Amino acid sequence: QERIKAFLGGRQADYRGEDHQVDTYFKVGSGRLKLREGRIENHLIHYKRQNQAGPKQSDVMLYESQPGSVKQLKSILQASLGVLTIVDKTRHIYYIENVKFHLDKVQELGYFAEIEAIDTAGLYDREALLAQCEGYMKALGIDEAQLISESYSDLLLT
């Protein structure tokens, strides 16, 4: 992780800070639904993504929750859906333009890096976003053998 931090620092990445995040995953019939509770990021997130090696597309819907209302929302989701698992992590968040980098320490799992090329404005096509991810993977010396296909929640459940 220190090597990646040095790389990001050398490219004047926008460091957003360190966030302790607890992601509660709920039992759903399609995709994944999680409630993220952190100091920086607080969202209800539904996403669909294939478990496959290499970079992958995620179809994401976000609802930004307010820290004061999270307990009530979490209680409703727990009562109606049930909890699948909980992921507790410390995350360092960086941006270079539209690309978001997460450097995570996940309890019970260890250290991970994520690269997300994000396009909420419709400026990039799928191939351009994939090229951004692959370009940063190459620059960071990350090869396909180091990638995981599952989410943290899946890893904790196995």
C-alpha cells in the first residue's frame, strides 16, 4: 500500500482522507444491497456485478444517507430483509480526475486496492473506462493474477 500511496502522491492525486467504514450487506434476491456507514461516505448502495477475474463493470444505484438517519434506515432494512454479513474496513480514498482509488484494510481479510473509473456524466464509453483501469493497473504493477473476482462480502462468507 505504501508503494501505491507514493504513486498517487507523485501524480498529485486528490486525497479525500481516511474513512472507517462499516458496510452491512442485506439479503436480497438480485445483486447486492449494502448500507455504508462512515465519516466520509454514507450511502445505501445497490449494485450488480459479475464475479469474474479482471476489471468488471458495476451497475450502481446510490442513495446518500444522512448520518443522523442511518440507525432508523438500518433497523428497517434489518427487520425487512435480514443481514447477510458485515464488512468492517479502513479506507484511504484518492481521486485522479474521474478515477477513484481505494486502499483498504479489511478486518479478517487483509489489505486491498481498488481502482474505479467512474462516469456519471456520460463522458466516457465502456472501453475508455476499462482502458483507464487497465492503464493504472499497469502503472502500479498489478497483474491479473493479483485480482480477486468476489466482493469483500463474498470473501467473508466463504
